[in-house]
Amino acid sequence: MGDLFVQNKPGGVFQRTFTAFGRIAVSLLIPVITFIVLWQGFLFLRDSGASQVVIALVAIVWGVGGVAALYIVTNYVLQKMPIKWRKRFVPFMFVGPAIMILGYYLLLPTLRSFYMSFMGKFSDDFVGFANYKYIFTDRTMRIAFVNNLVWMVFGTTLSLVFGMLFALLSERSKFEKLAKSLIFLPMAISFVGAGVIWKFIYAFRPAGQVQIGLLNAIITAIGGDPVNWIVLRPWNTLFLIIILVWLQSGYAMVILSSAIKGVPVTLLEAARIDGAGEFRIIFQIIIPYIKGAIITVGTTILILTLKIFDIVFAMTNGLFGTEVLASQQYKQMFKFLHYGRGSAIAIVILIAVIPVMWYNLKQFGDREVF
């Protein structure tokens, strides 16, 4: 009774409250101090005169070890907090650092680009909507918009069609694993690397010379004339889209194949017993059943086509009527040094991507993925 009486004294309540707030303050302070120490270490590495190799190795060790130390310290201080406060702080403590990093590297640059999109060439004078007016009235920019639309329609559609075709055919093959591995293999190649590979496929030399390009070598072997594929407007954009389809069909195949395996076998067998042909089964049973997976793959590739850059840059550098929005942004920022126009194009790309991302996340939410 004596101990209980002491604990219920006003001073005892104040002491317990002060201790709880002290624990919370310490719990918040220790991760902050750890983060500051890690940040100062990176600044020291950046400003040091050591070789780039040493700096890179130390940065990797410091970064991985620092993140591990940050989470270990955070977990330790969370265990010392009262249960009530621990439950409140757990999401913020463990997700907080990732949100801070994403905010620093994504949100702040986005806000800065939005601000710069209203400024002049060197971001020293306010020009209002002049940069956006240029984007929607310049002839080269109109070509870029049209090409991006072509990339979106044909790149996304063909990737889905070939991905579905490969998924259905591989399901019926005795060499399913080998076939899927070969089809998925291009995914391991970067877009720039794929561009270099396809440059040799599309390579052109005048008639009478030895053709080093695969397509022209085949054409000349059967008696035809070589074709300069890259400068053949407007088909050259479609020839570039073929590279994207070659890269992304394997990705689409893997996701759609996994979804097809989830179609109940009893449902397929019942359809066959009722006399349904394979095409009817595909279009009336399989495709409606895996609609969610198709939408997910389609929106992912659609976002990719909206910000396509690497293939165009590696193959044509935007010449011969193959400009896209991202290649124009790159040229405005780093070739013409017009930071206002480059930032405005980046904001336009972001605005175009946001509805697709929102729709994709909405589909995930409707299926209770999150």
C-alpha cells in the first residue's frame, strides 16, 4: 500500500511522465545523431583527395554498414520505449529513412524542376509559361509528342501480344523452361546494349559493298538492294520499337505465364468438354481471368514508353525524325543548356506518367495487394 501511495503522489506521476518523455526524446535523438554521423562521413569522402576507387569502396562499406547500424540502433531504442509509444513509432522508424531518402532524391528535385520550368535559359529570370508554350508549339516537340504516342501504342501492344503468345505456347512445350529462359534472356541486357546490338542488325552500306548488317545481308543474298533502315521515315520509329518489344516480351511472358498457371484446370476442362475451341478458351476464359495481370504488365510497359530514352539515344540520337520527349529534355538540358525548357519537358513527362501510375496503384488496391 505504501508503494502504491508513493506512486500515486503528484510527484510520482510527474516523475513517470518526465521519464517517459525522456525515453522518447532519447529514442528520437539517437537515430538522428547516427544519421548525421553517416551523412558527415559521406561528405568527408566526397571532399577527400583519395582515389575514386578507394572512395567508392569505402562509400559502399560505409553506406551498407551505416544503414545496418542505423536500423540496429533504431530497433534497440524502440525496445526501450513504452509499449504504447513503441507501436506508434515503429512504422515511422523503419519506413522513415526510406521516405527521407526518396524525398531527398525524388521529391526535392521534382519541386526544383517545377520551379525552374518557369525560369529562363540560365534560371536567372522569370518567364512564366513561355517554356510550356515552346513545348506545345515547336515543330520538333510536336514530332516528339507524336513519336511518344506511337511508342505507347505499338510498344505496349506488341509487347503484350508477343508476351501472351510466348506464355501460351511455352505452356504447351516440352522444353518450357529452356524456351522461357531464351525468351527472357534479353531482359538481362541494358537498353543501350540492346541498341548497340541492333545497330549491327540494321547496319547499312551502299550497294556493291559487303553488308555487315544482318537484315541487309539477307536481302542482298536473295538479290535485293540494301535498305538504310534507320533513316527510312516514318518506319524508323517502328524499327526502334521492335527493340523494346524484343526486350520486354520476356518480362510480359513471365508475368502472364504465372497468371495463366493460376487459371483453374477444372474450368478449362469443363470448357473443352462443352466443345469450346482453344481460341475461344483463350479469349473468353483465360484473358478475362488474368485481366489484372495484363493491366499490370501493360501499365508498366506504358510508363516505360512514356520516358523512353536509351534506345533512341543509342540508335539515332533523335535524328531522322525519331525524337521523343526524353531525348529532347536531354538535349535542352545538356546540349543547348536551356534549363528552363528541359525542366518543363521533365514536368510534362511526369504529368503524363502520374495518371498511369495512379491507375496501376488503384488496380493493386482493388485486388487488396496493399
